[in-house]
Amino acid sequence: MEEYRLELRNVSKSFGEVQSLQNIDFKLGRNEIVGLLGDNGAGKSTLIKIITGYHQPTSGEIFFNGQKVDHLTVPKARELGVETVYQERALAELQTLWRNIFLGRELCNSFGFLDIQRMRDETHRLMTQSMGFTSHAVSPDSKVGKYSGGEKQGVAIVRALFFNADIVILDEPTMGLSLKETAKLVSFVNSIKEAGKSAIFIDHNILHVYNVADRVVVLDRGKVAGEFMTQHIGLTELMDKMVRVAETGSLN
Ligand SMILES: Nc1ncnc2c1ncn2[C@@H]1O[C@H](COP(=O)(O)OP(=O)(O)OP(=O)(O)O)[C@@H](O)[C@H]1O
Ligand SMILES: [Mg+2]
């Protein structure tokens, strides 16, 4: 049996009368980028909150690397390598780049003092080697507040990768980004894959997801309405199917 980094089997989630997720089967392979698509209220955020341990499913099973995990909590999910990159709010705008990268998980020397030089050096290495940052405006000591939206997302992704996230979750990362910034973000997301990690990329817009995702999962009203390998389906065909899902809740 192929082992997935993450697998949800038959997961349902209700909030009182509201059934937000119904019998969800979801898999994330190694080195795979999955696009999670769906309209407002489809259940995308609820699914992510189950994966990050924020919500417990009402029923169903969760496996990490083939091991069943009961009672997943936020710290446990983090320990298992799940990191979520939220929009800009995740960064301290008035702080320097290196402080943002190491915020809350600062490196210390053997005397227990902050090892500022090492954090600056690591930041420089990550920026140039992992992320291909070329702008002169971006240095370990520059303030994050003046970066473009795409660069800020890049910083958040670098942070996740540095702390050895195996599964990076991007929740609507293109929101508020320009076309150029979105293109940059896409190349950052590709660097997740090059680093041998996996990602879940959530978006309303199929155009943002299509080029970066290996597989696309479409949620509709709490159910998986369809699943496609992007290499096997053209963009126009996929868009047609999305319209059909929105109208009928199913692909058939
Ligand atoms: N904590 C909660 N209590 C009650 N209902 C909830 C809760 N969280 C989500 N829901 C309901 O579950 C359904 C799915 O919501 P969810 O936030 O997962 O959708 P979404 O796909 O992320 O939508 P959007 O694209 O608007 O962010 C909605 O009907 C929502 O009202
Ligand atoms: Mg949402």
C-alpha cells in the first residue's frame, strides 16, 4: 500500500445541526501539491482546521505517514510537521526579516543568549538559496513591512520550511496579491516541492491553483465533488466542470 503523508478516511464534521463535512476521503502524497477548491461555505477551512488539530472530526480517521492519529491537537499536528501559512497577518511588519523568520523559535548559543549572527546568516542563506530572492530591498536586516505581498508570503513559506514542515498549508495565499506577486508566490510554492515537502493550496480561483497543483480536489457543500490530476485535464475542461459542480453539486 502506498503511504501518504496525510490521509483522511471518511471524515465528517458537524457543528450542531450544520454538517460542514460529510464522509471526506482526502490524501496528500509525498512531494505533492494538492489544490483545494470550492465555493464559500464548501468546507475548505473546516477541513484545514481538522488537519491542523484545531477541530476534532465528529467521525472518521486521520493518518500521518500511515499511522493513525487519535485526538489530533494543534501542538501534535505541529509536531507531525504541519505548518499553516496565513495571509500577511502572520508577519510582524515593523520587525526585520531575520526576526520574522525566527519569531517565537529564536536560536540561542550555548550560553542561552540569542544567537543573532547565526539567525542573520541563516536568513541570508534561506533567502538566496531556497527562495531565490534577488531584490536588493530584501536583506536579513530590512523591515518586512515594505515588502510586496508576494515577498511576504515567501517569507512565511521560508519560515515553514526552515522549521522542517513536511506539510505546508496555504490558506487563500493569493488574496490581495497582484498578478506579478501571484506568479512569484507560485514559484515559492514550487520550492516547497523541490525541498521534498508537500503542500495544500486553498483558493477560490482555479486559475491560481491549476499551474502549481499536481492534483485538484473540489469540495462542494461539505462533500468531495471531484478530484483531478492536473496533467490529465486541461484548464478549460476543469473550469467547465467547476461550473457544473456549482450548479448541480456533482460532476455527473
Ligand atoms: N465553528 C463553526 N460553527 C458553526 N458552523 C460552522 C463553523 N465553522 C464553519 N461552519 C459552517 O460550515 C460550513 C463550511 O464552512 P467553511 O468555513 O469550512 O467554508 P469555506 O469553504 O472555508 O468557505 P470560504 O471560502 O468562505 O472561506 C459553512 O456552512 C459554515 O457556516
Ligand atoms: Mg474558508
